[in-house]
Amino acid sequence: MSPRIVIAEDLHLLREGLVHLLQAHGFEVVAAVETGPELLRALVGERPDVAVVDVRLPPTFTDEGLQAALAARREVPGLPVLVLSQHVEQLYARELLADGSGGIGYLLKDRVFNSGQFVDAVRRVADGGTAMDPEVIAKLLASNARHEPLGALTPREREVLSLMAEGRSNAAISQRLYLSESAVGKHTASIFGKLGLSPSDDDNRRVLAVLAYLDAARES
Amino acid sequence: MRRHAVTIGRALALGALALTDVLLLTTSLVAAVLAALGLVFFFMPMIGLVRRRTMLARRLTGAWLGVATEPPYLPPPPPPRPQPDGWYRHERQLYRTPRWPAWHDRWKWMFTDPATWRDLAWLWLNPLVGGSLLLLPLAAVWCGLDLLWRQTPLTVPSGVAVIVAGVAAVPWLLRLYGWWTHLCLAPTARSVLAGRVRRLDQLRTETADSQAAELRRIERDLHDGAQARLVAMGMTLGAVEELMDKDPGAAKVLLAKAREASSVALTELRDLVRGIHPPVLAERGLGDAVRAMALDSPLKVTVTADLGKRPAAPVESAVYFSISELLTNAARHGGADRVWIDIGVRDGALRVTVTDDGSGGADPARGSGLRGVERRLAAFDGVLALNSPPGGPTTATIDLPLAGGGDASEDKVPLRGWRRVAVALGWGLGWLPLFPQGLVAMSFKIFGSDERSWFLALYLPGPLQWPMIVFNVLLGLAMYGAAMAITSAHSHRRLIERAGPALGLDG
């Protein structure tokens, strides 16, 4: 059965583009809405397998979409939502991840250009995984630059950490870095050791642990 | 008792000072006459001397009588600027050195300032007014002693009474003197407004300049960045169109390139937008925007924000960029690790404190960044206070009034205490002595009516009737006059209080 999806985007062209793209990749678009209240109704009413949501929506053109997504997730815990925006903020990423239940994506709108990777991210989120924009992760790592254990990572380990934090599985990381999967496994084990995190086989839990760690590190 | 003694001492000191003013008065008169005869060189040193004396008077009345008096002078002229050829122009003359034009400017500055002439008026009257007000008790005591000296049963008690009255009157006379000095030496509403207009004028120029510079920067960024990339993208796509059939492989490579270019263009546009108006600020307001800024900073930043209502968008933006600059400074120059940002609203003013644990020694006079912050805030009557001792910590405080200037109803402060009662009595009962008891009784008297009704004056014996009527009329006028004077003095004081800081006068 094809996954059911809700799309919220106020720009007509982009909304149509997203609908076509996702339909072409086997999604069933159950609602394509324009405004925040419509989105909330669609999310709670349709209970889709995944939603693609623009942060800024009418009527206020502030963070209407984000608020609707958060409200829907309070009502339907773990409802998978992929949030798209013209800009990414650590603040929003933190709010999205706060409930710790996964099924969250937060990407720049530009990522839609690379349809293969974008659809991959939507699928990951639909499966309860995580898709964080590389820019969010880069900012997170940059603002942690002075932090002690992170400084102890080798450049390769940092690369692996970034990709892991974006929500990619070991298989995807190995493809991306042209490494064997076992080599990636070794790197992740070493990273978890250096950061003092307990290793986990579950990809998604692993990601959330890393993100929570990075987020907490800057507070201490 | 001791306080009274201090008061008497101060009164005597001010009185003595007022008497010595006779010397300065004579000097200034001579200089004025010489200046009028054409020897204008005497004018400026004389005015300088008089200003010093009046500043002393302002300081003393402020410290001793609690009548704080701001200096009313116009700001001094800026030093003359040379022309491109190195010469200095004053009207139609050219000079090799800036000395003459500067002298002319100063002369004009002093001569045209009304405060100069009010200073002189005060000085020329001060020996008389000050001397008589403050040395009156001395004369009374002298008189009393003289009466005591005669030692008759009548003179002794009256002598004691005169001495006691003289001593008791000192605080009142001193206050009267303070009011008089304030009247002559304080800024008038006109000079305060003139100062405010000048300051706003200057601000307008600065704001317009910085706005134009900002627009130029945005134009340049768009022209060299996104626009150029879009042109390149268009050209690449054109090439793809041509290659499509002949060499699909190469066309694919070019398409990937075009997509990359669009990505870079978007990134550049994003950065540009962030510099103009950060999206989080638009979406969430100041508190969350600063929190987002704190998350992106390499420093450990703790933000507490309690704002209530969102301030106006331009104010939010100015404060946001000011905080951003302060944070950058803390990281770049201060060598700080931790920063605390506190945003709150107190007494209708937005207050932001940015504290860091860096090495301190920041100086707005040297850093152009801090100057930019000051300029940015000044457009909204906001000020930046910096406390940065060498060795740290540095605390920067931003204070910015939130009530939008034009709304007068919010600024209205009602009268309080006895003033309120007096104004109410004046407006409420002034008609009673003025109309029925005064003017109507007068008309009855003039037309010789026998009717006496409830007009008190007409029940008095004949010779007292006219004085009573006149007294009633005067009483009514005085009541209205007092009510009006108190109200206008109050609003004048409010005006000065509000515009005072904007005057930018510092002695």
C-alpha cells in the first residue's frame, strides 16, 4: 500500500511540484493545504503516514506551519512530520525534537531540488526516522566547537557524526563516504565511546541520542 | 536645629556671593559698553566669565536648594572645515588658518543665544534681588538687637519678635531665591524644543545616511551574488538546450551544475535576508530571535526574556542587531566564554543587559561597531551604557523607551498633592468672588440699585463697599490665574523632563 501524505505549502507552484514529485514516487497525497488551520484539521483528521509542512503559512505568515505540526504531534504522538523552510534554525530543530519520539524531519526547501535524496528523507521520516538538514547539524557542531570531547574526534569521525546526526543509517553513511559498512560501524562505536554515550543498534534511537547530546553539551 | 543653622549659613554665603557680583557686574557693563563701541574682543571673555558664574549658581542652587537647573546653552559650533583647496571660508572671505572663522562662529554662537542675555539679566539683578532676599534676615537681626539694646518694656519683646521672625524666615527666603535663579537660568520651553529639533535633525541625517549605505550594500550583494548566479544559470541552461540532442551526457553534467548554482544563489539570498531582517525575528519576535542567535553562537549564552507585548517591528530589529553586535564583540574582542542576556520591560522602557566574563576594556569611542549600535538605538531615543573595566566583566545596557513618541495621552501625568487641590479650587470656585460677589455687585453699585440680594459687599458700611468689590474681583482673577499658572508650570516641567535628555547638553 502506498504511504498516505499531507502537504502544506502556500506557494501554488511549489505545492503542485511537491504533489507531482511525491505522487511520481508512489505516495498517495490525501490533502494539499494552504493555511495553518487547514493543516491542523488535515493532520488530525486524516492521520497520514507522513506530512510535508512549510514553516511559514497564512494567515499570519509567521511559524504557523511549525505550530500546527507541533500541535498535531501533541494530539497524535509520533505523527511523522517533515518540516520545510527557507531557513533553518537550531531553535526550531530543538522544539521539533523535544518530545524525543522521532519521526521528525527538518530540511531547507532547497533540498527538494535533489528529488532522490528528498524522497529518501520523506520515506525515512515516514518510517519513524529522522532527517535533519546538514546545515542544522553544521551549526550545531560549530556552536559546540569549543566543547572538549568533540574536539577529540578525528576529522573522519566528525564526518560520520554529521551524517549520523542528519539521520542516516550506517548503510547510507558507508555509501556516502565510500567506506565499508563495518568501517562505519567501527567509527560510530569510537564516537559513542569518546562522547560517553551507550551504543545502540536502533538507527533512530542512536540519532536522537546524538542530537540530544549535542544540544545538551552547549548548555553545560 | 542643625539643619536650620546650615540653611542660614548657605543663605549668608549666597548673599555674600550676590554682593560680590557687583564686581563682575561692573566688569561686564564696561565690557558691554566697549563691545558696543566696537571693541568686540572684550565680549567673548566677558560672556565666558558670566557663564562660569551662572554655572556656579546653577550648581549651588541644585546642591543646596534641590532646584536642579540644567544649562540652557545652545551646543557650541563645530570647528570650521577647510575647503578642498585648504583655505577656510567665512562668508565671502577666505582665510589661511581656521582661527578667524572659528572666532566668528563662536561670536555668533554666543551673541545669538538667548541664554546669554538671560544670564546677563540675572547677573545685573542678582546683587539687588539676592542681596535683599538673603541679607534681609541679617538686617532684621541687627534691627532686633538694636531694639533689645534700648531695654524698654516695649522694645524688648518686639526686638525678640523681630529676631525670631528674621531667623525663621531664612528657609523661605532661600527657597524664593532658588525659584528666582531657576526662573532666569533654567532652559525655557523654547530652548528645550530648539535643542530637540536640532538633535532630531541630526538624527534624521544620520539615519538617512546609514539607510542609504545599507541599501547600497544590499544592491551590491544582489548584483554580485544572486543576480550574477541567475545569469550564469540561464546561460548554462541555454547550453543544455543546445547539447540535449547532440551530447546528452554533457547536458546532464551541465544541468547538475545549474542546480548547484541555484543552490548557491539561494544560500546567498538566505544570508542576505538574515542581514536585512532575520526570519526568526519576523516569525517569533525578539525573545526567540535572540534565543536562536544564542544557539548559533560559539559562546555559552544564557537568555532570559520577558517582554509581554511585542514591540514595534523597527524597534525589535534595532535591538536585535544591537544585541548581535554586542555578542560578536564579546566573542571577538572580549575573549569571553559565557554571556548572559536579559531582556525585560520596566517603566514603559525596554531594557537589555548583555554581560560577559571577558577581559573588558571595551570603549565605544574606539570600536566602530559600538558606535553603530549607538546610532542604531539613537533613532528610537535609545541609549547604550557600557561598563567595561580592564580585566572585565563587561556589562552593556540598552535602554529604549517603548511608548511611541507621538502618543501624548500616555505621557499625561496628573497633578498631585496640594497642586491638585489648588487647581481644583481655582477652577471650581474662582467664579464666586469674580462674578456675583465682584462684577455683579459692582454693576449694582454703579447703577445704584437698592437690591442687595446675597452680595456681601453691599451689606458693608458705605466707605468699605468699593474696596470689598475690588478685592473680590482681584481674588477671583488670582484664583483663576493661580490655577492656570500651576497647570502650565506642570506641563512645562513635564516637557523639560521629556525633552531634557535629548538636549545633549553637558555643561
